Amino acid sequence: MSNIATSSVQSKHLLELGLSKETADMSYSEEYFGKDKDGNDEWRWKLNACKFVDVEGIIPAWSLTALLEVMPIKITKDKVEYKLAIFPSGLFSTHSDTSTWTVQYCGKDYSYRSKDRFPKLAIFKEYTLIDAVHEMVCWLLEQGFIKKGGEQ
């Protein structure tokens, strides 16, 4: 797991969900690591801090910035506008638990019928910010809020 970019597993999952390779700003390539204890060749994914080039054996990776750039700032659903919010999980509570990050789309509902004045469309909490943002991007892709190919 990397704190500066999606892991190779996360990157492959984003591709499966339809995120455009062109939105990636980093890449993974297989690198020979040596022999393992049984004498077999060992290969590992190496993160490259360069723009993704579509070549066989290279998979795209997304930095936190690249993931944030594909996310809509606001979403309107059922006449409620939901805005993106990102913060340490303990920021707005009396508990000191800031060991996780929250990424959510939170709305304001001014109708008198609403029991929840600040409804949440989606919320993800993870130990690293990039993992929480990755989960939200996956959800956005699955729900159609990010179109296949990376367009909003």
C-alpha cells in the first residue's frame, strides 16, 4: 500500500470500473527483484512518478491529486445538492480519534418534511486519505457520477 498513489490492486480495480487511463499521473512497472528463497525469479511492481504511458507491462496509477481531479465537487440528486467534504474523522467530534479520514458528499435539505437536515449521499472512512478517496471514486464510478472514460 502506498500513501502517495493508488496501489497496483486499486489501480487495476479503477480500470475495471472504467476510469480512463488518461487521468492517471503515475504508473507501475514490473521490476526484477532477484531470487526468492526457493531460487525462483521474483518480480515486484515499482511505482514510477511519471505520467502513465500506454505500453504493455505498465499499469496506470493515480496520485491523490489525480483522483481528486476526477471527482465532482457537487452532485445534485432528488433536488438536493450534495457537496464534497474531506476531513480527519475526529475533527468535528469531542473524541480525539483522528486516525481515520472521512470523504463524503453531504447535502442540505431545507424542506420541512426532512428529518435529516444534512443528509449524506455517500460516506467512506479509511486509515489513509488516499484509500478513502479511492473508495469514493469507485462508488462514483459505480453510480454513474463519473462517466466511463473519466468525464464528469
